[in-house]
Amino acid sequence: MPYISLNRVSYIYSGRSMPAVKDITLTFEKGEKIALTGTNGSGKSTIARLMLGLLKPQAGTVTLANRPIGDYSLVEIGERLGYVLQNPTQMLFTTTVYDEIAFGLRWKGVRGSELDKVCKNILKHFALWPLRNKMPLTLSEGQKQLVAICAVLALKPAYLILDEPTKSIDTFRKDILLNALQDIGHKGTGIIIISHDQEFTHRLCNREIKVFDGKVATDGSRC
Amino acid sequence: MDLDVRTKLFIAAIFSVLAIVYQDPVILGALLVILLPVLAFLKTPLGKFYDFRKLFYLYLILIIIQSLFVRGGAPLLKIGTIHLLTTDGLIYGLAVVMRFIILVGAGLILVACDTAKLLLAMSKMKIPYEIVFMIQLGIRFIPTLIGELSATFDAIQMRGADLRRVYKRKVFKVYLEIFTPLVFGILQKAEQLSILLELRGFRRYPERTSYKTIAMKKRDYIVIALTSAATMVFIFGAILYGKEQIPFNLR
Ligand SMILES: Nc1ncnc2c1ncn2[C@@H]1O[C@H](COP(=O)(O)OP(=O)(O)O)[C@@H](O)[C@H]1O
Ligand SMILES: [Mg+2]
């Protein structure tokens, strides 16, 4: 049983004449590590937003754990799928880096010393601890991206969907990120990485889906 | 029909002014009925109306608020001896919403125009460039901003904050928490935009030449003449209809 599935999904943005995604069928099993690649504007981010139920397809269906994605609330989707946007600025909304990590955990009911421990661990792991009292929106692009990733990682979703996660991250922290992803991947978390960073995806993913012009060009496993 | 931007500007201005001047629901209704074929004639992308669906509740609240404060007519809803809602109230509430729709429709005529041509037209009409630019910014920047804010609100909920939750106090706390960063983010974007503007030679408009050109053709003059005549007929009709409907109370 696939965990996430897109069945003959098409999506057209309002005011556009050409669909961004055309009749796409894809299935994702639990725990898969997938690279979603393709040229700029080929529809990768749109596919991600469709999988997350953030866009409603004009044709086709999207299901998550065998239920239509439309049956879930955003909160319920967030509990299962961790999504880091291509533009991390849009998903940073707290006053400090520390709070950014703590926000979701607090809503999950994590409190006190337990909360502090989780936040401290992840921030120290990614060498972001010195920035804990800074406002996320004032950080550099790469730092913002890492904070956004950490905020989602801390919630331990079943699947991670990262849209161009390595875009502006330095090599040192990229290695840390790779190790962290390999680690949670081994523990069974599914990972979808939208990226052109072949070196990064090759070391993590065993399936590559190439998108071209809104359609799946190739979908294959790779060792 | 492919009309000059200035002609479209003229038509949009007429509808906006009439919608603001008149308050009578019948006259506003008539104006709305006239606006629809005009929009079709100008090939206005009515699909954009759909973008305003999220404002539906705002309309509803507008109707309710308007309705509550207008007395007169038969009571529709009352608590004890207090008339909460009257027929007159409801009609005026509807009038406010019709006015809103007319203004949005008139705005859509301009949204559909090529922005560069619109700017050119306005500056040829000697409207200061800063004002022209602000209008352009409103048309183009605000929808983007709304899009980005809604992405942020999606992210907030996907991080576990159930904003539709019954515990209103907790939701209020979330809004309080995210308020400063949200405003900060908007200001940050505005600042980036202003830097970009400087880099691209903002305020150099009088010295700038334009790749695009605009020209009034015969049909533009015909349409403007017809629109003017129709407007007079409309105002005359409204006066005949009575009810203190002379624009600016010229009586
Ligand atoms: N919000 C939007 N409104 C209209 N068109 C969009 C929007 N987002 C993306 N598109 C269009 O959809 C197509 C696919 O975009 P996207 O999914 O972002 O591609 P990718 O992530 O592969 O670069 C592009 O042609 C893009 O211009
Ligand atoms: Mg993208």
C-alpha cells in the first residue's frame, strides 16, 4: 500500500493557459528516499504542494495513507508530512530561532525541560545554537533554510519533503544535514528531496523521478 | 475590443464615481446590471472575481453591520421591543455589497490592462509618477503579499497550530506571537523593493523613453462619447427616479 499517491493529477494555476502539472501518476511507499529533479519551472514545487494538499488538483486524486488528502486538516497533514518550502522566509514566523524550533513542539504538548532538551540538541547539532536568540527573518538565506529544516525535523514527521534544501547552505552544514537525513532515513522516515544538487541526492536517495514540462520523464531506482 | 488604456481608465472612473455617489440600492443594482455587459465588451478577465471569494465573509459582515444600523421598514428580527434587523437595513446592506462589487469590477478593467501602458497613460495625463506607481504597486504587489502570507499561515498550521480550534484564547496567543515577525517580514519586503527601485532608476520617469506606445484611435473617441452620453442618461434617469439622488446634492 503506497503511503502517498497521486493518481492522474493535473493542475493549472489560475490565469495560466498551460497546466503546471499534466496527468501525473506517482506512488510513494513508506520510508522511501526519493530525488525529484527537473529543470526550472518543470513543476516540481507544484507536485510537492499537490502532495501536501496545499493545492487542489483540477483533475485526479491525491491520497495520504489511503484517504483523500482533502479529508485531512492542515494540522493533520503536518503531523505526517514535514514540508520545507523552497523559500524558507515564508515559513519563519517567530521572534527567535529558539521559538521557531519550539513552536511546533509546544503544540504537540512537549513542555519544560523536555522541550528545552530537544531544541538545544537540534540547534547544537546544526551549529545554530549561537543564533538562538536572533530573529529568524534577520538571518542569512542559508541560516534561514537550516532553521526552517530544523523546525520541521524536530517534529519527526513520517515523510519529509524538502524543496531545494541545499540551495544556499555551506558545505560544512550541508554535510551535517546529509548525515542527519541519512540518520532519520535509516530509522524509517521517508524523504523526498527536490534538488539539482546531484552530489547531495546521490548520497541519500535510491529513486530518482525526473520531471519535464509538467510530466514524469523518468522514474527509476538507482544504486 | 482593443481600446486605448485611457478609454478604459475613463470607463472605470465613471463606474467608480457613480458607485460612490449613489446610495440607493435600486440605482446601484441598475449600475451593476450595466457593468456586466461592459465588462464582457472590454474582455475583462472575470475569473479574477473568483480570487475575491475569500472576502465572502467580509461581505456578509458588511451586510450585517450595515443592516443593524439602519432603522425603518418592517422588522425582520427583534429581541423584545428592539428591532435588530429591518427590511430597510437589509436592503442597505445589500447596497453596500453591490457598491463593493462594482468597484472591484471597475478595478478589474484596469488590472487587465498592460501595466506599462497604464503607467504611460496616467503620466501622459500628468498624474504624478509617485501616485501612478503606488497604484501599480497596489495592483501587483498586494496579491503577491497575500499569497505569501497564506503560505505562512499554511506553514503555521502544518507546524501543529490549529487555528480553527475552539480554544480561542490559545489561537489569540498565536496571533500575538507571530504578529511582530509578520509585520517585520512585510517591512523587509518593502525595503528590498525600494532598494530595487532605486537600482532601476525610480523617479527617472520624465527622462525615460518608452518601448510601448499608446494612441487614441477613432473608436476610442466614439466609446468615450457614448460612455459620456450613457452616463448623462443614467444620471437623468436617477433624478427622475427621485429619492435625493442628485450627485453631490446639487439640488
Ligand atoms: N503561484 C503561481 N501562479 C502561477 N503560475 C505558477 C505559480 N507557481 C508556479 N507557476 C508556474 O508553474 C510552472 C511550474 O512551476 P514550479 O512547480 O514552481 O516549478 P519548479 O519547482 O520545478 O521550478 C512554472 O511554469 C511556473 O511559472
Ligand atoms: Mg521549485
